[in-house]
Amino acid sequence: MRKKIVAGNWKMNLDYAEGISLFSEIVNMVRDEKNGDQLAIICAPYVHLNSLAKLGGDTVSIGAQNCHQKESGAYTGEISAKMIKSIGCEYVIIGHSERRQYFAESDELLAEKTVIALQNGLVPIFCIGETLDERNNGSYFDVLKSQLENGVFGLSTEDFSKIVIAYEPVWAIGTGLTASSDQAQEVHAFIRKEIAAKYDASTAEATTILYGGSCNPKNAAELFAQPDIDGGLIGGASLKSRDFTDIVKTFNS
């Protein structure tokens, strides 16, 4: 059975005190709403991770927003997967569209990051998605297929079964635009079909695929009701404890 996941991505927001305050609220609220079949995750800036991992307990898991592709070395300012794992993190976002856009991260680089994350016991949340131009010119299926093939389809079946895929239409991130539930389902079904073609039907059926484009309490229920959407990678709404908790509650309705 696929895991149902609501993962918050705080991006570059909240100082230390603000992060502790918000996370404490989220833990207390989510504890009363999360059922045993779903996971709540907060992916926070590095400065928060150690403290949040101690506060989350069994209620909210912790993830980083990025990691370096090497195990260690002279890479000033970078953080390794081993470091992230050592402070209690379980997850790491790989290939978020903002990393691809602003830091020119290629599929090949992201493939390296995925491997190093897995080697250090982290679960990669691997992001793929198309721009507005790619959506409008009809090339988005080719774009998504290429991102999968170059980013994660080099993994063995065993390793691939450990990752989470997040579909984030770039045109719907931070813009207020959201893919319709039909648009999102179409893409999620396509992703699952590609996984089945590369690996097998059982691997595809077991893979959790999240929607990550301006998901909020108003549209979560309709999105999560789709057969191939297993939860969300939540941006702005994860910065509000009530909004994040209301999205978690969606699975109970």
C-alpha cells in the first residue's frame, strides 16, 4: 500500500525562534489529526533541522531541502547527506524546481544527489515538473519522462522503491495558479505508467507520488481524491500551522 504523505517545504523562511514556534504548533495540532496510515513531514532550512528532529517525535518527520552530491570534502558552505542523517533527518528534497532554475542543477547532478542520499539512509523526495511554456507547447510529457530517465531511472528496482516522487508544475509554484485535479491526475497517471514501463507494475503501484503546485486547504481534498495522487509537497501553506494541519486532515474526510 502506498504511503500517504503531506510534506511541508518551508524554503528560505523563518528564523530559529520562529521555526521552533511554528513547528511546535504543527506537532501539537497534527498529533490529533494524523491517522496511522499517513506521514507528515517538514522540510526546513538547515539551521532548524537538529532541533526539529528532537521535537517531532513520532508525529512529524523531518527532511532537508537539499544536500551535496559528494560524501565529504572541500566544498565550503555545503552540507552532506551524512551530516543531515546524523541529526535525525529521514528525508531530503532533491531537484526542486527552484534548485533547477536558480542553481542550474542538471538531471545528472540530481541523479548523483539521489544516490548519495540513499547511501546515507535518507529518503529522497525527487521533484519533476514542466514550465508554462512546456505545458502550453505540449512537450510536458517528454520533459517529465526525460527528468525521470536522467534523474532516477538509473536506480535499481530496490533503490527506486525507497524514493518518493513529487510532481510540481513550475507554472503553479508560488503563482497562485494550480493544476486542475484532472490535469494533476493525468500527469500522476503518466508518471506511474512510466515507472511501470521501466521497472514493473508492482513497483509503480507502490510508489508514492505527491502533487506540489500551490496545494492548499481549499483544493487538497479534490486533488488527494484522485487515484494516483498520494499527497502533497506543500509550500506556502506549510508556513501556517492551521493550513498545514487542515491539509493533513484531508485524508480523514
